[in-house]
Amino acid sequence: MKQDNCTYCVILITVSSEEEGAIIANTLLTEELAACVNMAPIQSFYSWQGKIQHDQEWQLLIKTRFDLFEKLAKRVQVLHSYDIPEIIALPIVAGSQDYLNWITENTQPS
């Protein structure tokens, strides 16, 4: 395991449907803004416009580099159906060097 000054991150995004998630995932991969996107169904409970909501959503876990966050976030804003989509970056503080290298090799050059 190597600490890499948080060069890498996992970005969390929720979407309303599997189809929307697939469109976003494929776009981010095609444009080399992400090296990998995992998608899984989740149950979300949240506050929206003064009411507690409960919905079936899809969670995207996106592996990329922090320096691509702004480009990625702008691209997601264009593709996303929500007024205020969740786009949260969490640092990868340590990881196998081979995997971190793979992220670099499969994303846009710095």
C-alpha cells in the first residue's frame, strides 16, 4: 500500500435509474474522466424541500484522479436529471501501486 498525497479519489454520485447511471458511466469512461465506475442499487432516505424522502436510486462509485474532478463534475451536471445531483469526492489515501498506476493509465493525461 502506498500513500499518494490524495492524488486519487472515489467520487460518489446517485442517479434515479440504472439507465441514467449507465449513460453517465459510459460517458465518463469514453472521455477518460474515470478509470472505473461501479454501480449498485441503493435505498436513499433524504430531506428535500422540507420533507423526508425515500427512493430507490443507483449509486455510482467512480475511481479517478482529483485533478479531473472539476471536468468530471461539469460533465455529470450536463447528463444528470436531478436539480442538485450528489457529486462528492473522497480521497484515496492509500492503495496498491499497481491499481493507482492503472487509474493513471486509463484517465486523461494531467
